Amino acid sequence: MKKFAALLLLVAWPAFAQGQKNEPVSEARGDPAAGRKLYKAHCALCHFADAAIVKVGPGLKGLFQMKKLPLSGLPLTEENIRKRVGEGNPDPQKPLMPAYKDIFTAGEMDDLVAYLKTL
């Protein structure tokens, strides 16, 4: 009986393990040093990197420790940050932010997000 239970466990375990849902692991993509250069060239004019106070747009210090994105109030996720940077903010009631989807390549966006995670 013990051999049968052991055999059943060996056969069933892979199927059981595949059904387990693990927390998604955030893979490191992008180069923070390259992202810092992009930030200085495109973002620093309006956003502080070393403070959370408003310059023209919100300061981004500690961005990835926030629960919600400044201004929009959307949940702070990497996806929402990429969307905000890509689409910008055309709302005239809030600080205008240009869209960068046609300016940054996918690799540059990875670099920028990697840098923002260091703030």
C-alpha cells in the first residue's frame, strides 16, 4: 500500500504543482542607468526624481512604493505606469504630459521603468 501511495504521489505531483498559482515574479527588464539618461532628457523638466512634491507634474520619488498613481488615482502597477508614459495626459484640467509611445522604443520604456523603480 505504501508503494502505491508513493507511486500515486510521483505521478500526481507534477499535475498538482502545475495548478499552483504563484505570485508573479517581476523580471528585471531594462537598464536603470540608461533609463536615468532618458529621464533626464525627457522627464526631469517636469518631474522631480528626488522629491514627491509637484514641479509641473508630480514628483516621482518613491513611485513604486505608492498604492496609486498621482493625479489619475489608478492602481500603481508597472502596466499603468507604462500606459501613462505612453499615452501622456491630455486632460487640460491637469498638467499636460506628452505621449511617449512614438518616441520611446520598447527597450527604452523598459529602461525608464527600471530607473523609476530605483527612485
